[in-house]
Amino acid sequence: MTDVVVTFRDADEPRPLSARLVATAHRHPDGWSLHIPEADVRTGHETVDEAVAALLRTTGIRRLLMVWTGPGPV
């Protein structure tokens, strides 16, 4: 399994502000770990879709920019 980290930014923010990191998710053998620094939240999820849903619920963000450091969701 290739190591994959996803970073999330608020797509509704003006471009200079959308560079602000909202959260990160890391894929591991058991699923995905999600970290939302501003909310001091760390959670585990089976799929990246579940991690994204948790991020949207926690932050109230409506649209995300997702930056993949690996090959993408699998």
C-alpha cells in the first residue's frame, strides 16, 4: 500500500486564503486518520469519503480543495 496523505482547504475562500490548511487525512492499512487542527479533532474512518463527510460536518465548510500526495483514492 502506497502512503497517501490528503490535505484539505476551503474552496470558498478567496485564493490567498484558500492556502490555509483545514485538515489532513492519512491512509493506513485500517483506513483513514483525519486531523482537523483548529477543532483539535482526530478521528478514524474506513474510507476517504467518510473522512471528508466528517470534515464537512465538523467545520461547516461546503466545498473543499483536496491535494493528494500519492496516487489518489483507492
